[in-house]
Amino acid sequence: MKKLLTSAIALAAMTAGAQAADELTLQLKWVTQAQFGGYYVALEKGFYEAADLDVTIKPGGPDVAPVQVLLGGGADVMVDWMPSALAARENGAPVVNIAQPFKASGMMLTCLKESGITGPEDFAGKTLGVWFYGNEYPFLSWMSQLGLSTEGGDDGVEVLKQGFNVDPLLQKQAACISTMTYNEYWQVIDAGISADDLITFKYEDQGVATLEDGLYVLESTLEDDAMKDKLARFVAASMEGWKWAEQNPEEAAMIVLEYDETGAQTEGHQIRMMGEVAKLTAGSNGALDPVDYARTVASLMSGGSDPVITAEPTGAFTTEITDMAMK
């Protein structure tokens, strides 16, 4: 079992009289799992050490709000979804995207075929499970674009506030639930429901995908040239970790398991998750694609009378850090 508070490699170097590496703390969006494999690989394989960094990785969870951790000084960088980050920014949190390791979205609705749903046009009148705590924004944007109220009724959908599990589908409390391609969908399969009995709607396929798992800092962090240099080294080493994980998903999953202090994760699930996550980071060099950003913003602003964000963001991202990282 490995401790995340301090890199053992950095401690050894300090003990030997070497100059202390630059400290940096990363706050994850969720618990330790292969969704964040690239960061754990960079830590374990010495990519951060080679960049003269002593990185602390703080797991998230249902009671952890990454934006609040960042605002409170508990981390230098956070992993967050862009809808959540942009909504927080509009509400006064000065968060800025500095890199985008995830190129594609893994979010989807997974539905029981027996519910009679064959396409989005069949959602009306149905109960749909939705994650909240900042994860609801892509869903709300999609429903707005479909012209469906989220207040229930024959012309709308009934929103069931879904816990971070798949129980509402297993217990048939909802026709569809929110799932990720790399996680909850497979929990449904592992629970004994055949893929033939399910129909899925990937946000990517529906044209409503928004960016997930980007790296964010506070605006004030970018006012310090030394900090910008540190962030550039962090992004470069992290992307080295992600590319290694894409090529070695099984070993990357085993590295993640070593850092799971809860013991809750299983080998088979993490290996499968790492393989699916690799599909989402494929093609990314860490730089935010302006087209992907524009699509996300357009999706979040297209909610009619109730959009996720009400104005075009300004200063919500910078390419300076990835430009430095790729030099």
C-alpha cells in the first residue's frame, strides 16, 4: 500500500542531500481509479521526479468538491469536467483550464429496452437517473436541447437524483441511468443484465458531448512565473504518464490499484476501465482543442430559458501552459 502524501522518491533525494523538488498538489474529481491512471503512472514511473516535482495526489469522492478544495488552498490543480468548471466560473470561482488530457466524453445514458425507449424521442414521460454535484450539467443541457422539461409530466422527464451506483436501473426505479463508458455501464453488466437487454445513448453520438477531466487552476496561480513553469512541467510529465498508460493499460491499472488505500477496487474492473479510458485520452497531447471548447460552450448555452451558463465565458482557458509543456 502506498502513501500519497509524499513521494518516497523525493524523500530519498532530500535525504541524500539533493535539492528539494518543487511541491505540487493535485485534487482528483473522484476516488482513486483508472480514470486518473495517467497521474498515478507519472508518479510511480518517476516522470514527476524527472521533472523535478514532488506531486501529491488527493483522491476525491462524494463529499469532496474539487472547486472548493482549490479555492480553499488545499490543492494547486484540480481535475474537473468543463460544464462544472464553467458553471462555477460564472458563479464567481476564478478557475481556468490549463490542459485537456481527455479528448472525448465517456458519458452516456444506459436504458432498459423493456422500458420501450428506442431513441431520445421516447424519453418523454420516463424517469431518468442523473448524477448531481456538478455532473448534472451535460444532462440538463441535452434535455433543454430536446425541448424536454426536467419537472416531469407527459411532455418532460422525471429526474431521479442518482447516487453513485447503478441501483435505480437494477431495481427498475428508472428507465435510464447515467453511466460512464469506463465504469458504471460495466457495473450494470456485472450485475447480470445482458448488453442485449440494454440500449445506450452516448453523449458523443448525440452531438451533445462536453469536455471531461480537464486540469484547472485559479487565475491567481497564473500570475506567478515560477508557478507557471512548475505547471508546465507537471502537464508534460502527466501527459507522459497518460501516453504510457494508453500503451500499457493492464500495468497502468495495477499501478492504480497499488495507490488505492481503500481496497475497494478490483483488478478486473480497473483493467477494463483503463482500457476504456485510454480511448478517451487517445489523440490528446494535453492541449485544449478550440473546436472542442466551442462545442462545449455552445452546448451549455443552448438551454433555452434555462441554460447551464448564460454568457460566453472569457478567460476560462489558457494555452500558455501546454505551449510551454510542449517546447
